[in-house]
Amino acid sequence: MSIKVKILEFEQLNWVPEDDVTIDRHHSILSTYWLVEINHKKCIFFYMDVNFFDAENWRGCAWQISIRPDPNFSKIWSDHIEPDYNSEDRMARQDTDEFLSASDSTCVQNWYNNCEEKTETYIAHEDYENCTEEERVAYRDMYEQISAIYEKIEPCSDIKSIDDLEETEFEIKV
């Protein structure tokens, strides 16, 4: 399925680089804010990408995706009030934002403590206890769309705003 995407706003919220770190085990964090139209429907999403390194060698990653969609995007959000896409606080995470995916907060501590145990990752479309089948399908579709948008742009520390993007309108296949 082909989906039309238009990026209306993009901002780098936080960048913690791996450069100039004197310890062997370190991590980088890139947090980004997005206001996009997916098939002509607006949504805000936040994407935090954490990468783990042994010296210069990449060893793994963790991520967090949260979303603030408009109420017509899917039935699962139909009882929410449409966000004010022009508000000054639109780039700050809100308590009402939905997590589509989130790595356990212990993943960074486990990395520094050399723990081999896998950290848990919450994925909304795998939340069998709290979601109906319809909700799981909607969450999975949304997760796949946002992941495809992120992978299409592949933001890095040099991309700080929408002005740094090579393209803001494109199609993704999900």
C-alpha cells in the first residue's frame, strides 16, 4: 500500500553525541519532533533513537515512539480532542500522547553495567491484555507508517530542522 506523506514541521529536540567520550562504553541519543500529514491527516510524533557503542563500534539500539494523532486518524483515538497543531507547547511530550513503542528505561543502565539480559520493549500493537484486535491492527499500521517515515528521512545529528531535509513530500510503501 502506498501512502502519501508531507512533513509540515521537523525539529531536533535533543542530541547527546557519542563524540569526545573518554569511556569505552557510551551511547548517543537523538530526539526529534515531527508534524506530518499521512494521507492528508495530521499527526504529531516524537522519535527518540538511542545507540550503544563499545569505543567506536556500534553495538545496538533502543527507541521510543510516541504519537498525538488527530481524532479521525483511527477509531482508537476517536474520544480524544484534536490537538492544537499551532500551540506553543506542541513540541513537548504530553501525558495524553500514546506510546507506540518504548524500550525499557533500564536499557541504558544495563548497557553501562554490562548486563547481558535483554530489556523489555513495549509495543502497542503487541499489547494483548489492554487492546482489542481492532486497536492492535490500528497501532501496528501506525507504527509501520511512522517507522517507514523515519527510515525514509534517516535523521542524524546534522538535521536540526525542516530546512535541513532534502525532501518533505514523498510516498512510502507499508
